[in-house]
Amino acid sequence: MTTVTSKRSNRVMIRVKDLSKTFKVHKKLPGLKNSLIGLFKREYIIKEALQKVSFHVEAGEILGLVGANGAGKTTLVKILSGIMEPDSGSAEILGYTPWQRKHNYKKQISLLMGQKAQLWWDLPAEDCFVLLKEIYEIPLSRYNNTLQYLVEKLGVQKQLNIQIRRLSLGERMKMELIASLLHEPKIVFLDEPTIGLDLTAQRAIREFILEYRRSHRPAMILTSHYMEDIQQLCKRLAIMREGQIIYNGSLEGLQENRKQSKSLVFILKEPLKETKYLESLGIQPTFENLLKVKVIVPKESALDIASDLLKIWPVMDLSMSDDDLGSVIESVMRMKTP
Amino acid sequence: MRWFFHVLSIELRKTISYRLDFWLNLIGSVLSQFAVSYFLWKSIFEYNNVAEIRGYTFPAMIFYFFTAPFIEKATLGDGETGLSREIYDGGLSKLLLYPISTFGYKFAQSLAGTFIYITQYLLGLLIYVLFIGSLESFSIGAQSIFLFLLLILLARVISFLLQVTLESVAFWADNVWSLMVMLPF
């Protein structure tokens, strides 16, 4: 694999073109009879996890990757980190093809999976870090400096010698971050780094990621279901649906949509019996519970629709606001045809 | 290759991180192994009122029946390396990301188990010398100890290779438990 040579290419650290991946999974039909049949004959489904995905990420950039569960985000991250091989397409990261799994490539990347602990459960964090120092062949002085920097920034000095399993979820995630960044990777994949954390811990992790991006300028890909993560960390966003990227552009561009729509939240006296009126307008309501309904409508017709719904529905309370980012992404995922 | 010894050391530290479990396991397995062979063969020798059975004296018989299970454990480990489980639950991803040999890492992990079993065996030997008889009749020297350890290491390598070969089937078939059960046969 050749190294990247042009001036523009030097800035682009991750370049992905037409990446596709399918999985063959067997159908598991319910019941004992079907289980017995399955012993001799199986039906398979081809699931297209990725379909011609293309994008690039530059140095110092954090690309937000969002989409519903099963949209293909984790598959994409696994392919780019070299764990999985795609069926077709190409990816060039730091001049390497990830799935060739070259030693020098692995030394320059990092993958943090919020849902999977990477550290050794029964050991204190410092023991884990020493092992990682050996695995990544980090010189002692560099290891000490980096560890000190990361520990100070994340405020976990006192927790270094406590067993990982005895740490709180937030502290554990901070240790996972240190473990991921100890070898100062040029490419960082963050797969839901704030999942399950309380608001304070989420904020601390976000502030740290921003600080790390400023000081080290790695190319980062962040997947998250928390819109706060995306809004505060990413300037660019790729929205995935059923293995395809259906939006790849700036967050501001997406927020233009936000200004063009309004969010109506109705508190009802009793559950709704029908939503024909909205269906006739092609609008899909979102039920937060039986008595709370959210409707995203075009800004210019918001008052008319609200007025009509007040007449039809048993409304107790109504609030109107600019559409939030999550709803905009949701509507892009629902409406836009790739 | 320094990472290899660190993985080995980490695995040993994991084993000794729970004191009660470590001591119970260490003493319990040695004592139970020892007590079973001692009382079983003591009753057989006394019932038959003989000094030897097929050329084995009572101390030699105890020595053999005490030694064999530990050698088996030291060479076979727990019967699997955990690779198939990691393939199944996705834990293997972590190892694949590291710039080291995945099989090398797994081997270092399994070698830690061998160290633990050898330690248990040495403790058992001490009990044997204190309560049953000396080791003089077995003509144990530096050379035989070296060969003993070398053979255990090589046997561990062979059993590890067999185990990971079978466990790798988990890449195609999720569950390989029955294959692993068949391995000792």
C-alpha cells in the first residue's frame, strides 16, 4: 500500500469508498417443530449491513456517525479498525488497508467500545496500562508523560490502583479512554463512549475528547445515540440507514432543517383513538407514552395543524418549539430516500 | 516479546487477586488429590496385606496417583483456551486490535494456568516428603527436573494447538462445546 502523497490527501486520514458488507444469517422460526426441521434444513437471509458507503475524515476532525440500531455503524467501525473484512469497496487509513491488519497500522489506531469492557476486570487500572505499554511498545518516558497527562485531564489519579470492577461506570469509562489513548493513536474510533453514564460523567468525557482533539489532532469517528455528544463534539455528521449513508454533511446544514420545522408536543386527557388527520398530511406522530404525543410539522403550517389538532384531539396542554436535533435526524432517517 | 511475560504475569495476578479463592483452590485441590490416593491405596495394600502391587510400593503408588492428575492439568489446562467463547461473545475483538499475535496472547494466558498447577504440585510434593516418604528412590536430579519441565511445556504447546484448532471452528459454528468434550478422547 502506498502512502498518501498529495497536499489534500495529507489532511485526509480516513478515506472510504463504496464499502459494502453482507451477512448471511439463518432464520430461526419459533416452535419445536421448526427447531427440529432446522437440524436438517435451514433458510438463510442475506442482510446488507453496508451498501456502498463512502466518506472521508480529516486530521483533527470528529465525524459523527448516527443511525438507528442495526443501521451498520458498528459494522463500519469494525471494518475500519481491521476486525472485519468487507465484501467490496476500499478504505485507506494512514496509507493502510485496515483489514490487512498490518502491525504498524494497529499501533496507530484505537477503538473504544462503550458497551464492551476492554480492561481486565479483576486488576487495577495501572496494571492494565503497564501491559498496554508493553503491547504497544511505548518507551517508558513517553508512557509516563502520556499517562500523567491523561490521568490529570480525566481526574482519576486516586482510582489508578483500584480494581476495575470496583470503579463506578463513569470512572471505568475514563480508564477505558486512557487505555485507548495511551499509545497516542492517530485514528480513534469511539463507539458510544458515553452510553449509560450520568450527565456529569457524560460532560466530563465530552470535554476531555474535545481537549484531546485540540492537543493531538487525531481523526476520530464517533458513534452515539446521544444528540448532546453529536452536537458538542462533531462539526460533520453522517446519518446511516439500513447500511447506507443518507446524509453526509455539516451539522449546520442539518440544523437548517431544524429551523424549517416545529415540534408540537400534546399532553392528552385520554389516549388517542385515531391519527387519520396526520396520516392524510403524511406526518408520523411519535408517542412518548399514551398521553404524550410529539409531532414534527413544517414551520409555515404549524399554527394551522396545531389548531386543527386542538379541535380533533382531547388536548390538555400543548407546547411548540423549534425541532430538536434528534427529531431532525429522526425525520431525515424516516423520510429521505437515498 | 516482553508483552508475553506481562500477559503471563497479569494472568497470574488475576488468579491470586482473590485470596480466599486462591488458598482454597491451592490447598483444597492438593489435599483432596492427596487424601483420595492415600486412603484408597492404604486400604488396598492393607486388605491384600502386600508390600508391593505390580512392582509399586505404597509410597511409589501414592506418588504416581498423586502426580498423574497434576501433570494432566498442567498439560491440558482447563480443556479449552477460551477462544471459542471469545469468538461467540465478541470478546476476541479486543485481542485482534492489539499489534501482537492473538494466538501468542492466548498461549501466554494458558501457560499461566500451567504455572499454577505446577505450584500446586510442588506443594503436594512437600506434603509427600513430609508424611509419606522421601524422593530418593526415584533418583530425581537436576537433569530429570529440567526434562520434566521441558516435556510439560512441549505437551502444553501441543494441547494448546489442538485446543485452538478445534475452538477456531466457532468462526463457522457458534457452539463448539461438544467438540471440546471430545478432545480428551
